Amino acid sequence: MNLTIEIDNKEDYFFVKQLLERLKGVRIVKNDYETLEGLPSHVFEEIEKYGESLKNDDMISKKDFFKFIDEEICRLNSQK
């Protein structure tokens, strides 16, 4: 299991780190990259590149999208 903790107060980092290291099986992984909304910023850059590479042939209409969603909801509800 992974857990990400963001600490705004840098003075509390050392205390929290020591506290977590006392727990059995806990490993502190240094995060050397900038995050945005909890994800590394390079993820957003790659998504933007992907979006720019899409062509009209790759797209579906809003109507077709919602039709697909409705079909999936019906399919998932029928499995209950």
C-alpha cells in the first residue's frame, strides 16, 4: 500500500518522518519532482502532448460518448 503525505510546515517534516519510521514496514521515499494536484507535473505535460497529437479520426461525438456511457451503465447495473 502506498500513502502520500504532503506537509505544508517544513518544521514538522522531521517529526513526522521519525514517527513514521518507527512503524514496522514503513519506508520513506524521497519525492524529487514537482507535483500538481497530487500528480507529478510531467504527467500533465504528457497528457497535453497526447491531446495535441489526436486527430479528428480519433474522436467521437458528444452524442456517441453519452450513448456509450449509458450502455455501460446499463451493462453494469444488469450484473447486480
